[in-house]
Amino acid sequence: MSKVGKKPIIIPDGVSVKMEGGFLEIKGKEGSLSLPILPHTKIELSDKELSVKIENDELQARANWGTMRALAQNAITGVNSGFLKELEIQGVGYRASMEGNTLVLHVGFSHPVKILVPDGIKVSVEKNFIKISGFNKNLVGQVAAKIRDVKKPEPYQGKGIRYKGEVVRRKAGKKVASAAAAA
């Protein structure tokens, strides 16, 4: 039994959910999403509740059960309140700015790195913080990961782009390591 799949999803006010031709259509104040219904699963809609059931007890059916429920929950949360990821830039001279719908990063390369922001995603820059928000959890995470991949935090000086609250393990340099070996 799937612990996640068994739980029903409460549909908040202002969110409409309907099934059309193998897809789950979810609309809310932030936007609308269309989810394909995974094989071996079926959706049961009541007044303000959505539940996911499985058709048989195959391994793939049980795997899709929890996945379908989690995808539906994320879509409902996204169109109702949205998702937010925050990135922090650390390093002397490292900065970011927005030019239209393009994020421009100056992170120690000989050229600025430009990243085009996809539709449905809002990016804002405040000092050394980049805020990525949107109603599609998957897309918000992908954009945040793409920005972080430009300059991952390095372990010696800690410079780079990291998630807010991310802890980067710091390493001792050569001088500290050789001094410890000599003593």
C-alpha cells in the first residue's frame, strides 16, 4: 500500500479540477496546468476532494499510485499559491541583473552569462539574491538548477551560486594541509 497514494487531496476554494480525455485539468488564480493521468491509476473526484485509486496490484500500478497523487497535489498547490526558490550569489564582484525576460549573471567569467527565463516563471533580483517563482513546481526547480549550474559553489573559498540556506562544506587549502603534515 502506498502511504502517499492513500491520502485524499483537499481542493481549496478558487481551484477547479476536471478530467478530460486522460488528462487532469487544474485551474486556479496563478494559472492552469494539464496533467496526464498515469497508466494503471484512476482519479475519483467528489465535491472538494480528489483521490487516486489503482486498477490492479501490479508493481507499476503501485509505483504510479503515489506518483500520480504527488503530481496532482503539486499542481493544485501551484495554481493556488505558487512555488518559490531562492538562490544566493557569493563572491567578490559577482552580481546578477534582469534585462527584460533574460537573467544576466556576472560570476567571474570573461563574459556575462545570459539565461532566458521561460514563460510562466518570474525571476527577480535583489542585491545578491535571485528569486524564482511560478505555478509549475517542476519548471521552477529546473530553472533554479540551471542558474545554479552556471557557477556551483566551490569548497575552498565558497564562491558561486547556491540555494538559500545551502551549506557548502569547506576544505582546507594546501598551506593548512602541509603545515599540519609538517607538525
